[in-house]
Amino acid sequence: MQDDNPNLHRDAAADPRLPLPLLLEALEETRLAAAAARNPALLTHVMHELLDRAGIAAQPDS
């Protein structure tokens, strides 16, 4: 994605209306990954995969 306004794509990556295929694509782009990871529409299993990749262990249920 090329644009003169870098904030535009970051804002779009965080928008819950972004179609899932584009959200998943944004997660793979370095400059968009953080915004995409904050997207409230992110599927739970995808978030768990991201946390696993980052080496963040799951918390045991209390």
C-alpha cells in the first residue's frame, strides 16, 4: 500500500470495519502491524497466535 499520508493506512488498519482479509494483510506489514493488532475486530484465535509468536505465555485461569 502506497500513500502520501502514512496515518491513513494505520487508521484504516485499526478500524473494525476493515474487511478481515485486509486486516490479516495489515498484520503482516511492519508499518501497520501495531495498528492492526489493536483492531477490535481481530479474531481471538489470531490474537492468540500473535501473542504466541511474541513469546507471551498464556495466563492460567484463576
